[in-house]
Amino acid sequence: MTKDKLIIPESCYKVIMEHGRSNLPYESCGLVSGKGRHVQTVWKLVNEIKSDRRYFVGEKVIERTLEQIDKKKEKVIAIYHSHPATEPIPSSYDIVNHPNDELVMMIISYKSDKPQLKCYRVHNKTYNECLFLIDPNS
């Protein structure tokens, strides 16, 4: 379990949480990149369908973002999205559409007054929660 633990700098955590909050009542989404399990950069993307239950980002936007990540010599570690009014648990839609078993799925729930982030590994259309650490020193 330790090898799967994401290390998220507090500054990156705040960016992700605020991105979700600023897009309410719609879902937000983005990519997280870095080296190994260490998050270094948050890539806020625009949910092109403005939905409270789904997100979509066009292929050209993804390609441009991946090029920028490559220029920084980082790798995509995770895909994040928000659940504006439901728990931070992957839906069947989330699981079926998760593009790569190597990427962590991060879900932020705004169902309660205190937003909650959870991380998951998706494999063979099932999921397991994985650990993360918010690093206040990064």
C-alpha cells in the first residue's frame, strides 16, 4: 500500500479543492502530474458539458496539456474530478470511462460543508481506495 501512496503538496491540494468549489454546481476535472508518486503540477481543465453528473474534455485540449506535461519532464499521475452533490466514490460511469489502470482516480465531494478528497486505483472495472499524504512542506 505504501508504494501507491500519493504525496500531494498542500499548495496542489488547495488548487484542486478550489477548482472544484469554483465550478459548483458543475463537475470540475483536471490532470495531476509529477514524478513517481510525488505530485508536482495540477492542470485545471474545463468541463465542456457543464454538467453536475459528468465531465468531458475535448481531445485537442488533452493533447495540448499532455505536451505541456511532457515539456516539464513529468508524467500524468492522476485524473481528478468532483462530485458536487454525491459521495467521493466512483460511479459505474467513472469506472467504465477511466482511461488507464496506471492512473489514480481522485474524486472530490462537495456533498457536505467540508469537502472530501478520496483516491482510487481502478483495475478490471473495479476500484480500491489508495492512500495519499498532503505534504505541508512542499
